[in-house]
Amino acid sequence: MPRILHDLACLDDRRLSPYCWRSKYALAHKGLEFEARPHGFLDIQQLYGGAHRTLPILDDDGRVVHDSWAIADFLDTHYPDRPPLFSGPAERALCRFTEAWLFGALAPLLLPMLALDIHDHAHPSDRAYFRESREKRLGRSLEAAAAGREEQLSELRAALSPLRLTFTAQGQQFLSGDRAGYADYIAAGIFLWAASVTTLPLLERDDPVVAWFERMRDLHDGLGRTAPMYAIAA
Amino acid sequence: MPRILHDLACLDDRRLSPYCWRSKYALAHKGLEFEARPHGFLDIQQLYGGAHRTLPILDDDGRVVHDSWAIADFLDTHYPDRPPLFSGPAERALCRFTEAWLFGALAPLLLPMLALDIHDHAHPSDRAYFRESREKRLGRSLEAAAAGREEQLSELRAALSPLRLTFTAQGQQFLSGDRAGYADYIAAGIFLWAASVTTLPLLERDDPVVAWFERMRDLHDGLGRTAPMYAIAA
């Protein structure tokens, strides 16, 4: 009974997709074994008759589920005897808000900083596609987007203050409390994405966000250490 | 059996404290009747032998609870047969993160913009205290902090994108999903605070955040309309 999580990969088997990372954590949270099968950007269209343009795709012994939220809901529905990803609708809704924070406040800063690094780590056959699609989205060349990014590090670090305050002023080990939950998996995916491709020190070494990220990498038998990464801190 | 929520008030019986607002919503969420008794800043020290320097304080028939988080936990513990504020530890932890976002990303923008307005709406006897304590915190005069604040509106509105995305891209009615929860009460408190004192149009009229705020004011028999306020939108 094979269980396959189709996963985005680039050179050196680096696994960069934040959406795939959260689904891998979700599977591990449920205690479900799986193979994280690597694909380049352009390989996605060869899966399941080209039905989907993005990863992750979960193939659970023939049941095919696309999209990280659909996968999370599928796992809670089909494995109700396993630890739940969502304790109820309020936790799920607040995970959505956490995602909105990451993609509303952080991703706009990070994507321009990382796009050239992602390109340079992509399989050579994926690079033309990646450059064209991302330059269209960014409205400028990957090189122009990356220019002066060292000067933007302080803005990025300041934008992380809600995450940092959760660990300091609020005294929590994880966004979800004493134990990591799906909100943590969503947030960690962003940093796993970044650490997969960039040598830029996104965080300062003594930032409480770094300590949380290391806790996240340790979880589930070191799931966050199963692919090559650069150091996230200076 | 009187139940009193000691509430911060200023001129015209405006109720400005975001912490008091969330506790009033928490009481209403539990279906518990209460009197929201008004006090000026300097009156707080006359309550309960000066044991506390801030509001809210809940006096539930002689059981005195200080601090909005302690009040929320007290209400769930002592009224377990009433609708829960927190479905479990994960929702509570994610409410803490929501608060960290508001106080890490929004309050630093809002406090300088609003401080002079709060001063001007405070009871005359409270103004010297308020000016001194807030100028110390802000590191400049209230007038200097408020200077040019119209130019900061675009930054403030951009900082609200996580909230906005939750209602648009994520399609939720409330931060907590289909029904308002404590995360919504925390967030609404910030806007109720602002609308109590400023004529500055913080939001644009067609902003989905405005529609959510109006839904929040309607809740619990119009609790958010029980004190005078200015319009939040242009």
C-alpha cells in the first residue's frame, strides 16, 4: 500500500516547496509513513495526466488529493483515529489566518529576495520556465529583484515580530502552544523553503525564531533535516 | 448577584480600552449579563485597594479577576456549561499569536497616530497623567507623534493585509471561521479603541476589514454599538 507525497525538488535533492513541507509534516503528525518523491517544476505536468500544475499531490494507495489544504482535510477525515491536525473549525480558521499573515506580510518581502537563488538551484531544464513565470509575477528580472537584498534584511526581521513575540512575551514553545500544530507547519515551511536555496543569513543567531525553527526541524524524527539546507542564521 | 466589568472610560462615556472590549465580548459570548462600570485612568488605583494599575477588572459577585487573559480563562473554567471561549489549547495559543500580530505589527503604527486623540478625549483630570506616561513611552510629544499621520494611513492599511486576506482569499466571515471567536474579539478591540477617539478615516470604505468590523459591532445584540464612536472609514 504505497503512500506517495509528490514533492518539488531541485539540485542536490533540495526540497523547496513550503506547501509540500507542510504536507510532509501533516503526514508525520498523523503518524503515516510516506515516500516524498521528487519532481522538478516541469515534471508536474506529467503526473496524473497533467491534471494539476502545482505540488503537493498526495497519492494514498490510489486516492489522489491535490493542494495542501485538501490534503490536510483528507488526512483528518480518512484517519480519524490518528492525532488530529485540527482540533476543530476554530483552529483550522486560525491556521488560515496564520497563512494569510505569512503570505500577506512575509512572502512579499521574501519572494524577491529568494527568486534568483531558487532559479540557480533549479534543475537546468526548469530554469527558463522558472525565470519567465517569476519575472512576470515580480515585474522585473530576477537579478533586479535580488539587488540590494542585504539592506532589506532588517525589514524582514522586523516583520517577524509577531512570531517572535509569541515565543517571548507570550512564552509559547510553538504557535500552537506546548505542542506544534498545523500553524507551525505552515510557518516552518516558509523557512524550510528559504533555507533550501539561500546562503543569505535571514535571521540573527540569537533570534528566538531561530530556536523555534530548530525545534521544528527536530520534530517527527528530524523531518526538517532530511534534505540539504543552508544555515538560516548568521 | 452583581457582575461588574470595570471598564476604562473617557469623555462622553466613550469606552476606549481594547483589553476591556475583548472582555466585554467574552462575557457576552458566554451569555453572562454584566454592568460595564466606567472609570477614568486615575480612578483605577481606587479600586480594590489599588491592587491593579490597569483594566479590565472583573468582579463576579465578589470574585475579583484582573487582566483580560485571566478573565477569559476564569470564564471558561467557572462557566463550563456556557459556550467556550477556547475550544482547546491550540485555539487559545493561536489567539495569543493573533494578539502578537496586533501588538507587534499594528499597535506600533496606531499608538503614535492615536495618542493625541486619546489625550483630547480623556477626562481633564486624566490628561496630565496620560500625556506624561505616553510621551515617555513614545519618546516624543503627543503632538510630534501625531504629526503627518495622514501620510501613514497607507502603511497602516497595507499592514492589515493578513486580516484582509482572511476575508477575501480565504473566504472566512471571521478570523475564527464561520462564527466569531476570541481572536475576533481581540482584533475588534483594536478598532473599537481607535473608533472611540479618532476622526481619522483609518480604513477605506470598501475595505473588507470594514465589513468584518461592522459584523463584529452587530454581534451580541449590538455590543459594539453601545458606546459613542466615530466612523472607521472615509
